Amino acid sequence: MKAYIRTALSAAVVLTVAAGAAAAPAVAAPAAARTAPAVTAPASTLDEAALRQTIAGLPADDATAAVIRVGGTDGTWHGVAGVRDITSGRAALADGRFRAGSITKVFTAAVVLQLVAERRLDLNSPVQDHLPDLFPSHYPPITVARLLNHTSGLQPADGPGDSFAAQYAARFDSTTPLELVASSTAKRLEFDPGTAQHYLNINYTVLGLLIEKVTGCSYEDQVQRRILDPLRLRHTSYPGADPRIAGPHNRGYQRTDSGLVDVTEWNVSAGWAAGDIISTAADLERFTTALFSGRIVPRAQLRHMLEVPQRITMYGSTDPASYTMGLTRSVLPDGTVGYGKSGERYGYASGIGATLDAEGRIDRTLVYSVNSTNAKSKNGNPRNLPIVLAALKK
């Protein structure tokens, strides 16, 4: 059984995992695009034409729908294109809910850093101090910080396989956090903690358990009380083992050799604190603005979300580390520095991001959701990077 390995290229490119063809029931693709991009409130200083072009021609081979929200000091731009579902051809919903995948990690990191600010956790304290029976006794100390920035050395948990066919067959299976940790810790560490960076879900699964241990409440309850309720994110939720997306949504599809497969219903319990959140573009925009404004994580701790570990490389390569505590730092081709997080589930690819001015204040924000039909392909969906570049470049 192969392990789930989540490798993120940058904030501008979604997570990628090899996906194969499926022997699953196919859904016929639409004969032609039913809608054109609908845009509201363009801002004169944004490249409106470039933004509009990134979602032109939907539905298409690579995606069936897309939603973009750009904000910041120089104006706003909202765009939506494509169809709600390929059977009816109804226009895509701008406020539809979607699986935000690993954007969940930003919420998890925010709660952990709040607990650090409250002095209920210490970034440099070993996780073993709080969860003494979680790791094998021969493991060295693994600090909270090393989980947050993916330098723990933990190995990925095993899953049903890397191919789409294998994962589709297991799409209604449930997995618990402790099962994932047991699968990971049955193996030796990949590297000594703090000596390399390897982006893996298991780090944030452990952080979810740590939040529960320190607070005495469920992980979901802590996110609800600390983030969702204060920011009034009423369309953001954790589905647990429920495979449905509650509320209005644009359906997700995966392209296979047999055609498009509807992948909207999927039990994502294996993602948990690392990747199972459902949200909307408007909710994530509100969250992104609040986060980078210092209204969720105090600025003394927020700086950790902007700092990349120094003098270490990505595991198995010579590339420098690029992950912070919960985010990714990226430099765009024009030199613009951006901080953000991408997320991907079958049928859904999304991202949040921001650029900051010299004083650390928000310059521009971006939230996008693409109903990708090639989720987890080697190079990601071809629309994601153009969206980031069009939205954040100066």
C-alpha cells in the first residue's frame, strides 16, 4: 500500500500527487461552454483583462467552474465562470461551497499559535510533553514548531493507494486521526527533526490531537469558537465522515480515460486538521484579511507564519525550504513576495494568498476556487498559476 505524499510546489501552485485513470462510472462532458465569465466591481489598478482571461472558456477540459475574489488597498475584483453541474449547465455559483483541502492547515496553525500566545503551548516544547504515548519511546523530541513548519521527520501515513482508481474505490471509507498516526509512527523517522523540510499531512494531524489535549475540547470546536464564530464564517465547516457538501455548491469532477467522473461526494475524514474544511470564497477572503491584519493570530506569533526555516532544504532535494508555520512564502516572477496556501481535493483546487507592504500591512489578497478536472496531476491545474500571477503581480 502506497503512502499519501503531499508535496506542495509553492503558494502559486496547488498540491500535486500522481493520479491514474479510474474504472468508475463516467459522466458525459458538456458539448460546449454554457456561460461566460461574469465580473463585478473591477478595480482600475488591477489587470482586469488578465484576471478575466484566467477563467475564460469554462467549462473546459481542465475545469468546469471557477470563482475568484481579489481585494486590497487598490480595489476589488470578483469573477465567476462555468457551470454548477455539467448535466443541467446552470451558471456556476459565486457563493457556492467547496472543499478547500490543505487551506485547513492555516486554520490549524492559527489555533496553535493562539495557544502559544496564551502560554498554553510553547513552540520549542516537545509534543511528547503533552502526548507522551503518541510516539514510540525511541523517537527523539519533536517540537511543536517542527510540526508547524514540516520539519518533524515524521513519515506519511499509509492510504488506499496513489491512483485515482484506488482512492475512488475507498471514497466512503472513514479514517481516524489515531489510525493515521499509528500508521506513520510504525515507521522510522525520515530524517532527524529540524534537518529537512517535508510537507506532509501527518504533521497537522498531530497538531489537531495536540489542540484537543491542551484545550480539553474537540479540534473542530476550537476552530469554531476561536475563528469561525468571531469572524462570522457561517458557510465554513468540517464535514467529518459526511461525504456530502452541505449547502449550495458547484459539483466536482475528475477526468479519466472513460470521461468525467462526479467526485462531489467523498468522505475526507483522513484529512481532518490537515485538509477537510469546506468553505466559500467570501468566507476565505474574510479569513485571509483578518489573518494578515493580525486579528486572528497576535502579531508576535503571526511573524512565525511569515518565516521560512533557514539553512535547510526540502527533503530529498537541494531546493531551499519554502514552508512557514501554516503558509508558503513565494516570490513571483516580477519579484513580488506572496504568502499563501493552496488546497486540493478531487474536483476542487483552491488557494488563498496575500502580499504585504513594507510595514507588513495588506497590499492585496486573493482567494480562488477552481473546479479542477485533473486534481493531483503532476503539474497541477493550468489555471491556478495564471490566477495567482494576474491577481498578485504589481
